[in-house]
Amino acid sequence: MEYSLREARQSDKHQLAPWTLHTFAWGDYVVDSFDEWLEHPQSHVLVAADNADEPVAIARGVMLSPDELWLQGVRVHPDWRRRGIASDLGSALQNWGIKQGAKVAQLMTEDWNEATREQAVGIGFRQTARWLRMFQTTAHSGRRDAPPVLPVERLQRAGLAEAGPAYHVWSASELGRKARRMMSVNWQWRRLHPADLERAAEHGALFAGTTGWAVAAPRDNYLEVGWIHTTPDRVGEHLSALLAVAGTEKATALEIMVPEVPWLQEAATSRGFELESLLLYERAL
């Protein structure tokens, strides 16, 4: 069976749905994100099409900064796997990224996803970092087992004056080194710059307190935290303070992305967070 690569178009959406909706136990995000992907000005979505021009695979690349390409959403129809289609899509997206000015391509996969890990290494990517997804529901989720939050310390929305100190302290810390100076936004990772914290402050998303700092913003019904700084002796209080922020924002759950550091992992486990290990991969372009 032959295939060809082309840009995705709106009519592909309903043909992708039957074989992408149940990729994982919880479903998949490809079809829900499809319209946004096509509309994003820095996004490039490719499909592999069969002889009838129907999509049998899809992948997306997006420029997260002038020199950082992010790859995601690689899906191949079960009948078309093991033909090198995913590798062809990845190569085409990287070539597109180079034309946009990308110097590096990055992707993420779950620790348990051995097939994707092997595929990433096979096309020249190397693992660069381990991250944790920390997740906990709040009282606003309606779950009766959601733990009560009684923080000793609280985080407040911070002004521009906090952005510089937050960046400098974090960048010299263990968290900054383990994160490789990166932050997460909506399951995408890129290099953090001081301007990102300034922008977060301007939009009311930078929080500060005696326990540290965090960038937190609503996504769907969750409060998403893609960057934090705290210390081993205050980490427990910091997590409790973030749960309190999630409650104040009436979020149904708190989702925190952090580099995998033992003392963070221990504190999260002791406070009832669900943990998922994530692997970041990188390839110089």
C-alpha cells in the first residue's frame, strides 16, 4: 500500500476520528485539537494519505519560539503501522521547522510508552529530562474523597517586580537545572525566559509567597501549573498553597508539571497527588 504526505485539511477531521478517538484509556486529544492546530499561525499539520487521498496518519509541528520546534500528535492507523510513516512525518516536520528557523526539535512521551520512546531514539532524538505530572482533584470536582486544603501559607498574584527575582533564583537552583531551564504550557515544553514570567505577571498568572513562586492559569476546568520554584524545606507548604489557589479559582483539579526531583516526588506522594512520569526528547537541527 502506497501513501503520500500532504498538509492536513478540514475535511480530514471526520476521517481521522474513527481510529484516533480511543488511542489511550482516557481517549485522545487529536480530534478535539484539530481545528486549533489548523488555525494556529505557527503550526504545521501533515497527514499521510492513501491512494484514495484519505488520511491514514497525522502529526503536528509547532514553533514554540523562533528556534524551538515542538512535535506532537503522531498517530498512525493500525493497518498502516510499521511502514516508516511516523518517521517520514517527523522528518518532514523537522524540515519545515528548519525553514522556520528552528535549531532544535523536541517531543514528550510517557515513561510507559516504549514504542514511542524507541521510535524517538530511532530517528535521532535523545532523552534530555524526566518530568512529573502531578494531579489532584479539588472539592469543586464533586468527588467526596477530595482532601480538604488548610494551607499555612498562601500564594498571592504577583506584580512585575517579582518576575526578575523569581527567574534568577530558579535558574540557579536544582529545579532550574533539572528542568534544563524549561517550562510547560499545555503539555508543550520550551525554554523559559525572564519575559515569560513578566508576561505571566501582566496576565495575573504569576503567584508568589514565602514558599516560592508559580505560574498558574486555568485550562478547561483545571488549574495548570507549568512552572514552580520552591525548596525542599517548603515544598509541602507550597503544594498545599497551590491547592488552595486551585480552590479559590474554582478549578476541579490541579495539574502541576515539574522536573523529576526526589524531594518533590516524595512531597507530592505524601499529599495524595497522582504522579505520572514524562520523558522529554530533543534533537539538534
